[in-house]
Amino acid sequence: MAQESNRDYYEMAKEIAKIEKELQMERWVRIGIHVEKTRDEHGVTTELVHLYDLPDWVATRRDWVIRWRAAKIQCQNPRQQVTTYRDYYRRIKGEDIGMQKDIDTFISAKAAVTRQRNNLERFLAQQRQDLFFNEEADQNLQQIKEKIAERERDVQHAEWRLKAKVEEYMATHKKTT
């Protein structure tokens, strides 16, 4: 079961990479190093000490710099907790496009379809061992197929909406530069 879920994850990751390449998107990350200032019954207040805004590949490659900086700040403030936060988002040609919600909607719809298809394949493999199973007459199977078709339409709609927004962004961006 774990191997199947890993396969689903890798399929979804390949789909995401393919879509990002089609839309010319880059993965970026904001890394913030915070120092705890006060802790009371209302919660914790922190102060932002450093903020990095980097492409994901740079942050992954130079992660040791972030850890070193956080360790240095921890040594300078031994009684206070130092925390590192990461916020991942996507950009087009180095600019924040502000469409993270649309991207996440598309990705989750695509992942739901992939999971449903895999579940359907497992179900059919189990039912085909039964001599009396009839695919055309099984009501549950027909309902599952209809749900998959509906989710595929949702994926197409989300993809269309995302591509339209990216094209609109690109058109307005070309006019300003």
C-alpha cells in the first residue's frame, strides 16, 4: 500500500513539474529567521531578523548558509528561541504572480483524479477475479466512473482558468516593459 501511495506521489510530482514547465513557472521560497522576544499567556511575539527571497534551487543548494546564520543568531541570543520559517510560492520569470490559490486548486484537482483512477484500477483488478462480475451492469462502478469524469472536467476548468490568468499576466507584463 505504501508503495502505491509513493507511486501516486511521484505521478503527481511529474504532473506538477510538467505544468510548471508549460506555464514557465519557477519555484521560489521566502526564508525568515525569527527570534522569540516575549512569551506570555497571549502567545509568543517574535522579531524577524533576516528574510531571504530565493529560487528554490538556490535555497536547497545553499541551505547550509541559512542553518549557519540561524546558529549564529542562536549563539548571540542563547536564552531566546530562534526559528526558521519557509514559505514556498511560484513566480513567472522572477516575478511573484499572485496566483498561488489557483495553482494549488489545479494541483489538488489533478491529484484527486490520479488517486481516483488508481483506486478504480485496484477495484477492477479485485472484481475481475469474480466470475460473475459484469462491468457494464455494476451501478457502483458506473457512479465511480461518472465521478472521475466530473473531476476530470474540474481539472480541465482549473487548468483553463490558470492558463488564462497566466496569459493575462504575461500580456499586461509585456505592455509595461
